[in-house]
Amino acid sequence: MATREFGRAVRRWRDRVLPEAAGLPTGGQRRAPGLRREELALLAGISVDYVTRLEQGRASNPSAQIVEALARALRLSGTERAHLFRLAGLAPPGPETVPAYLTPSVQRLLDRMTGTPVGVYDASWTLLMANPPYAALMGDPSGWRGDERNAVWRHFLGPGGRTRHTPESLRAFETALVADLRTAAGRYPADQRLRRLVAQLHAGNDRFAELWDAGTVGRHESAHKTIDHPNVGPVTLDCDILTVAGSDLRIMIYTAEPGTEDAERLALLTTLGTQSLVG
């Protein structure tokens, strides 16, 4: 019964989200004004087949990460989000777990920044949302799953990123990143996913283990970064990190000084999106 109720709730809330409110194109014929299944799947970072099975009551026991992603894509209020967790047979996240909830007001703020690369991370540096300009600048994250969405994991155990580093800037970046993660681990001691992430990083990367064992506590701050983009070349940008009071979310925003070559390259790659110039 709970599985069917979960599916009905997802379908009901999907029907009320206007595509333009979610930053999606509105062209073509639509049988209903809300999101299509494939659009919800895109926004939540899950497969269309899984959305279909959830709505039809054929998929049981969705994980907390899936429920959180659906709640975010469906723009649920706090009360609705808690209800969706309970329908999934899960307890809503408590105060000792890393918050991953984008309030409607924060979502509206992000909706207005359509021409600026913006990514939203939780306190453990797991990517929650990336707008199209951010995906174009840093690489399309729509296919990333699990730890692949975590910036600390990607740096120390994964494929890395596009940011250019000198030996000095790399040391400073890694020290700040690990210190920031330690701060989060201290603030959210009951978060099992964060504890597992730290254990995996500590066992899998000597540099992370060295920095973690040093015990530094701090925060990853704003910086001036050069991004090596595969299509338009190097782009030097200001990267500002804003923290949302009360939720510990980090909003990462990239901007270029107006009138510069970097501003032109940022505008070009934003127009190109995630398509390749090869072929």
C-alpha cells in the first residue's frame, strides 16, 4: 500500500510543477501542464524507467538519496518532503545528518541565475544541483551517481576536475577541502553516509589520510580559479561560495570580470552548453 501511495504522491506533485519553473523548455504538445517523467528523471538524476516503476508502485524501498532527489526536483515544501520520506518507509533526515533540502526561496534564487554557472553542494561537498552553465563549465554531472557526485571523492579517488593548479594552490586546495569535510563530520556525527565517505577516502588516498590525521578544521573559501575547458580553452573566473544560513548548503557561483576575454569565453561555453565541438 505504501509503495502505491508513494507513486501516487510523486505523480500528483509532478503534475503541478511547471517546466518553465524548473528551467526546462516548454515547447511541443503537452497532455498535462506539469513535468513529464523524463523531465523529472533528468532533474532528479535517476532513470526514466525507475521513475515509471516508482509511480506504478513496482519499485520498493527507494533510498534516502533517491527520495531527497525527488523532493528537490518536485520542489516540495518541508512538510511535503517529510511526508514523502515516510511514504518510502524512511524517517525524515534529522538535525544530526547533512541537510540536502533546497527551500523554495533558495530554488527561486537559483532560477533567476540562468546565465551564470551555479552549483549547489551540501556540507559534505556532494553536488545537489547544477544549472546548465555550470554543467557546461565544469562537465555534465547528470550521469554521476553516488560518490561520483561528491567533490572530495572526485578529487582524491575519482577522475578529478577541470580546475588548473600550481603545486602551491593544490596543497592549499586539498588542505581546505579536507578541513572543511572534518568540520562537517564534527557537525553531523550521526550521518552514516558521511562517515562511510571519510573512511573510504582515508583508506584509499594517502594524501587525504595525511591531511585528515593532521586534524585541521576549517572551511573551503571563495577563490580565483582557472578552468581548463576542452572546447574554449582556459577561463579564469572568480569562484564565490555562499552558505545558506540554517541549512549549511554551499552555493558555488562562477563569474568573469566584464569586458575581458574570460567573460567572452564564459559566454561562449554557456551558449555551447555540454555539446562537443568535435566531429
